Amino acid sequence: MTESQSSPIIKLVDVRKSYQMGALTTQVVQGISLDIHAGEYVCIMGPSGCGKSTLLNLLGCLDQPTSGDYFLGGKNVAHLDDDALSEVRCRNLGFIFQSYNLIQQLTVIENIAVPLYYRGASDKEMREKAERLAAQVGLSHRLHHKPNELSGGQQQRVAIARALVNDPLVILADEATGNLDSKSGQEILGIFDELNAQGKTLVFVTHDERMVRRCKRIVRLEDGVIAHDIPGGPAAPALAAAA
Amino acid sequence: MSFLARHPVLRLIASPQHLWRTVSLGLKTIWLHKLRSFLTALGVVFGVASVVAMLAIGEGASHEAQEQIKKLGSQNIILESVKPPDSQGGAAETRSMVIEYGLTARDIEQIRRTVPGISIVVPSRILTEIIWNLDRKVDGQIGGVLPIYPQMRNRRMLLGRFISDLEQQERLPVCVLNQSAAAKLFPLDTPTGKSVRVRGYYYKITGVIEDETKQGGGGGGGSSSSNSTAQIFIPDTTLNDQFGETFFRYKTGGFEAEKVAFHEAVVRVNDTAQVMSRAEAIKQILTTNHKKEDWRMIVPIELLRQAERTKQIFSIVLGSIAAISLLVGGIGIMNIMLASVTERTREIGIRRALGARQADIVLQFLIETTLLAGVGGVIGVVVGLAIPIAVSHFAGVTTVVKAWAPALAFSISVLTGIAFGIYPARRAARMNPVEALRHE
């Protein structure tokens, strides 16, 4: 890969993660080094058990590497304490989950505003930003509905709005289209394309071929290491599968 | 610093908006599980209710005792004549038709001379008679007293004046009615200046005195006069002249005669601290003088002590009940909150992923627990205020609710919420975000 002039938004340096299970130590991530630059659209693929979820958790600062360094926006976040990690998650990262993970007792607008709440935003800021983002994902007419009154596609759009609300450095997603029918999935993929076009950095774990076709880069993991790091595009699924 | 501004507790204090948002989230969650929340709070309700009730009843007991002492006089020792139980059955040994018992002039004289530090001894005689005003009559008591009687017993004159020294010396047929007697004999007009009749004697009324407040007299508010015995007071000298030393009374089998010198005597001790020792001295005199238990001594200060003791026992019993129910209530809350934390593991994971710090999660759950306990506390205070009202109504026990009592009970409920909420809240906050997100 050709290095771009700007420093990477995400830089992993020989990151390892092992879990202790009784006397047994399982190496899940076994030395990954990876640079992701602003505006990239990366799909992380691999068979189950290859460590891609663990890698996503590490990238999402939900978990910490056993060894190695992780620079997010130029700052090493590999060894921060819990409070500082929470702050990083709040300000610099946006999460989208397979099962949407909306808070059931909150309305659409309240769900979108949750990250702002933890950042300490004012009521006014929360309302304005949440309304603007709801409009952006096409949910202005559903502001005061509860998640269980929405379709899967709509719920995932709420989750996307929520992930964007603090204007994060990177948006991370785990099988974002996995629970959706093909039409809703298509709509969501359209939103991702739009976001990437606006310059957002997207790092997704996925099995969805459509997503793989749209992305700019594919990172394929096998047994906790990067097996392939290839450009995405229409021909990518075949390549990725063959690799 | 932005770090400080982001600390959850500081933020809560700094921004009422934020506080309200956090509280309303807690209320929303509580409201979501109405029945469960109510049942959870029930333990606290009982605990708080018993704290409020305990304080009200305890305060009532002490208030009543103090009132009683105010009436009887804390410096006073009251001696009463009592008909001894064995003389009731016909006094077989003496075969005397006349039952003689009670305090005698010798007792009074002896107390007056030998017990130091007492200022006055006021003896009085009380007979049970029918009191007449024309064709109106009432069963009542006629008391022969000294002019100093009202001061000794702390009884206020409502109308006119009490018997004067001159009237006492001159043995004049004058009298003072108590409120009850006045109400029954003169329901429409002013009694002063008119006369009442007892047996064949007429007494001119000089005034009306308030009723004697007996223990447990109707709780709060004006005690109804129908509860009190009608009384009239005449100079002791007059009583002795007219009724003599022996009184005859009709009984179902025939006559019964009794000879009582004094029915009652009030001894005033100069120094309140000396009351108990003087009471002991008087008791010794009376025990030596009387073979039979035909007298009784009431020491108001001792009554206070007994009331304090009652209050103490009450406080211990109800206090333990309150403590136990608050403990049980607290454990109940903790139990439900632990279940709730497990149930909401996913939500906790989401919040953590979106940037909630451990302190944010602790605060969220702690506020929920505190609200739960606080709502329980409010209900408990309401129930707790109703209990004393019911108790005074049905049991006739005086209760006093001090303003600080509900406040104290409510604070205890909130503290219970906090104390028992800390563990579940910390457990929620300590969860691994990755595992929490994976939780189904």
C-alpha cells in the first residue's frame, strides 16, 4: 500500500490479545499492525474465530490489547484507564451494531442524543443535533417513537445517527446489515456510501458481499493475523473468497 | 477543565437540567415496572411508617406526662384516701357499722411538723352527693377545700372567683362549681350569684373552675365535659360543720357508713429535687400510722419518670421494628436492583460503548434506587402520619407529630436507598463492556 502524506487515523503496532482461561492462554490476536487513513472504507473479513470481533473491540476501545500500541488520531490509547477510554469512545468513536442496540425505554431522539449526554452537552445542543441527524437519516417523522415501534431498517438508521452525533474520527460497525432484509440493507449501504463520500472513515466487520463490493479496502484475518490486505471493489468478493 | 466538567457528580450539581434529565430517566424506568417498583418499595414504606408512628406515639406519651405534671404540679405530692379492700366484705372482726379509713388529722399534723422542706399541706374532703339546682340534678362530688386549692392543683378559674380566706374562716355556705357541674346545672344562664343545693344545704356560687384533666383525657382538642364528674367545692370548715366526720351512704343492701377525715391532701415540696426523698419520708409516716393500705400516694414527678420509661420501651420496640423493616426493605431493593442490573446488562453495555463512564452507570442506578426508596419514604410518611391519627382516635392515646419526625424518616429512607443501592450500582458499572454487549 502506498502511504498517504497524512498520518493515519488508526495505527496498530504489533497488537496482540490473549485471554486467560484457567491454565490455558488463548492467543486471539497475534501481532497485527495496521494503518487506516482518514476517509477510508475498510471491511474486515475472515472466518469465525479468526479474531475479527476481538480486533473490532480493540479498535473500539472496548477492550485493551495485551501488548502492542494503538494510536487513535495520533494518541496512544492502548494503555489508558477506564475513564479515559470511556472519554475516547464518547468523543472519537461511533458504533453501529448488528442488533442495533438501541435503548428500549428511550425515544428515537433520546437514543440519538445518548453520546451527547455523556459528553455533557446542553439540552439545546442535544435536541438540535439529534434532530438534524434524524433528518439526515430520514427519520424526522419518527422522533418520539420508541425503538419497538420502528422497523429494523429504521432502527439501524437511528443507530447510524447516534454513531454520528459526536462527529467521531472513525465509525465502527459489526455486521451492520446482518439483521436486515435486502431492501433495508441496500438503503443502509447507501447511507454508508454517502458518509464515506462526505469523508467519514468507516471500519466494518462484515460478511455482506454487497458491502465488500462497495468498500475501498479489505482486510482479511486468519488465525489472528492479517492474511490479506487488498483493495475493495466490484471484483473484491471473489478475490476475498479465493484468498 | 473539561475533565472536571465531565465528572458525572459535578455535572449533576452544576446543571439542574442534567440532574432533572437523570432523575426523570430513573422515574421513567421505575414507572416502566410499576408493580415491581411498588412491591420493592413496600419494605421501606413499612419501615418509614413505623419510624413516624413511633416518634409520634413516643412524643405523645411524653407530652401527656408533661401536661399531667403541669396540672398536678411537679413539686406536689398527692395523698389520697382509699377504701381498703378487706373492709368491703363487712369488716367481720370489728363488727362496726362504720367503716373508718383514710388520712387522718393526725397524719396531716405529723407530716406538717416532721417533714422538712415542705411549704403547705392542703387537705380536702370529698363526698359523693347529688347536687341540685331547683329541679335539675346531677350526681357529683362535693369537696371541702382550702382557698389555696386552685394554685395547688393548677386549675384556672373560668368565671368569678374561688372561695376566699374570710369565707373559709367564717364557715360560710359558698361554693365553686367545676365546668361540668356548671354545664349540667346551668345549661343556659350564668351560675355566679345563684345557688345550688346538696341535701338540705344551699350554697351560693362564687365562681366556676375548669375541670380536672385526667390522664388520657380525650387526646388532642377540647375534652368533652360529659367525661368529667361534676364537682362543687365549699370551704372545708363549712363541710365539717354540715356533714360532720361520718358520712352515710345508701347501698343496695341498706346503709353503709364511713368515716373519713380527709379524702385528699396535697403536699408542696419547696425544692423539686427533694420531691422523691420527701415522698419517702411521708410514706414512712403513713405506713407507721396506718395498719391497712387505706391510702395512696401519687408523685407527679414519678409519673413523668414512668411516662419516660414507657416512651423508652415504645421507642425500643418500634425502633427495632422500624430498623428491621428498613433492613428488609433495603435488602428487597438491593435484590430487585441486582436482578434489574442483570436484566439490563445489554443497556449497560450500550451506554458504556457510547461513552458512559463507570461513575455514570453507578449514578444512574443509584439515583434509581434512591428514587425508589424515596417514593417508598413519601408513602411511608403518609401512612406513618395516618397511624397516630388512628391510634388517638381508637385507642385514645395522645400522639404528637413533630415537624422533624417525617423529615427524619424520609431521610432514613433515602439513606437506605443509597446504602443498599451502592452494591448493585457498582456491579453494573464494573461489567466488562464487551461481555455486556454480547449479553442476550
